[in-house]
Amino acid sequence: MSIITLTTDFGLKDHFVGALKGKILSEYREATVVDISHHIDLFNILEASYIIEAAYANFPKGTVHLIGVDAERTKENRHIAMQWNDHYFICSDNGILSILIQKIVPQKIVEITIHDRFGEETTEMDVFVKVAAHIARGGLLNVIGREISEIKKINQLQPIISNNNATIKGYVVYIDHFGNCVTNITKRLFKEIGHGRDYEITFNNKIIKSIKNGYSDFKIKEGFSLKDYEGEKLALFNEAGFLEIAIYRSNPSTVGTARSLLGLKYRDAVSIVFR
């Protein structure tokens, strides 16, 4: 089974997603096409990067991940295909893959060079589809491009560590359906820098003094029930391993969300201060 995943900012109102799937199946009928998300904020490469990192590991090795966010080929943004952790990623070289290469060195990267084989009306997705089908069939990366050693990195994905290791400063990189605010601070980094020290999480003049193991991880006081804690702010490391600021049982229509109640927005700073 050859799996090709799709992550785009196309939305679902227009024909674009359906047409993209049609192109894939016309090129490689045996492919299994899986949607990761088509609701990435327009041209938001930080959000796309987080979504890809959070989702890819749930798929079998050898899966091909086609990313259609800010995909136009320009002098600054070439088209690339990358083999990484036994998965394949096809996208524009705009920094989307930065979050991956921070963790594991790529096995191989190529700049896609087959554009001259297409007609004048060819779109970026036509090229990506051709490359995705080639890889899904077991084709080699060198056939569709020339090998390169580096790709573009974006500094916004990198938390800042103070010189004395007393503070990790990160930023909100994604706000999910529940209004929970995901930062770029990983559990791994927290452990490496913290070494078991006491800490506080600070943002917007607010403080959280502990990281919970789950959304309902409250010490329930005598005479109270878990329902009494609805609307409480909390921090935890989410399934993807990133620090998340949340509201217990968040709901935009009732108790509110981390975005609405705590005033957190995309790119806002969140710091962990060790003592």
C-alpha cells in the first residue's frame, strides 16, 4: 500500500482539494490518499510545520507527505523532496521542514528539477503530484532532482534559551480547534534545560506553576468534583510533545478558551522560568 498525505491551505469550499486528489489518482491509481489538513491559515508555514510534525509519525514508514502551503516556485523558494526518518516530504523550500531537521538529520534532500518536462500551464501541484507518485512507486529521489545538503530554516521555530539556562522563551505557533495554544517548546528541551528544577510558566502577566499529565489532572478538593474545575487554565505537553496552554473543558460558546480567556494569540511569547 502506497500512502500519500495532503496538507494544504486550500480549504474545502473550492474545487482545489478534489482536483488534487484526482490528479494523484490519475497519475497513480493504486495510491491511498489521506487528508491531514486543508485548513492551514493562508501561507502560514509555521502552522503547517507544526501540523506535519504532529501527524507524520502516525503513518507507516515510506509514506509520502505532499505539502501545498506557500508552494509557488520562486528564486527564493525552490521545490524540494526530502527523505527523513524513512518518510518523504515534498514542498517548497520555505522553512516548513525546519521543525523536523532540528531533531533528526535528513537521509537525503533533492532540489526538484523536472519542471522543464511539463507544459507552460503546469501548476506547482502538477509537479508535486508527479514526484509523489514516482516516490510512492518506489522511485529514487535522484531521478527527479539533484542532491543538496541544506534547506531553508526559519528562526521563529526555535525557542530561545538564556545564557544561564534559567529561561526557555518560546512562542505560540498553533491554536487548535478547542482554542488551545501550542508553543514551540518541546518536552525534550524542557527536560534537558530544567534538570528537575522548580519552574513557572509565564505569559501575558499570568503564571502557571505546574505542568499536568492530562487535561483532567487536577487534585480535587474535598466537596468538589471535576466539573468545578471547568474553565481553569493549565499547561501540559500534548500528544506531539509540545507545551500547550489550555483551558479545562474549553468551549468557545460556554467556558471560553485559552485564546479568549487568557488573551493568547499566534506568535505570543510563553516562557518557562527555572528557579
